[in-house]
Amino acid sequence: MGIRTTALPEGFKWKVDEQRRTLFCRSHPIIEIGPERRGWIARILITGKGISHEEVAVRSLDSGEGWATRWALERKTALLRVVAALDVAS
């Protein structure tokens, strides 16, 4: 049984490395999944209205990618607002 993937909205993309995956929104890293001790952790890297730094334990890189994709889809509007504010500030 393969991993079921969900398409990301325009402006979102994954950078995939051997031991790490990072979700970007308009070139800003928003979530990183990587090794932590003997498991995997997903870290939310940005903050703003409706978005806060969090760490979530996940079973694997693939399950972390699935969780992060669903998380980002649920918060797409808030993420786009936060990233737009980052663009204005820089």
C-alpha cells in the first residue's frame, strides 16, 4: 500500500532531502520534518495570527509530510497572510 498524497495549493512546495523535508510557502519555510532522537518531529517555523510555533511527533517522514500537508491546507489563508506580512517586512 502506497502513501496517499494530497496536492498542495499554488505557492506551496516541498523540499525533500534524505533525512528532512521542508514545506515552503512562497519561498518561506513554514514546516520542517526531521529526525529527533529515535523518531521524527514536525516543527512549525513561523508565527502569526492563527499560527504558532509547535512541535508534533510523527511516525515517519512520509506520515509527517501527510500531517503537514493537511495542517497547511486547513490554515492556507492564515499562512498566506503571515507570509505576505513577512514579504512586506523584508
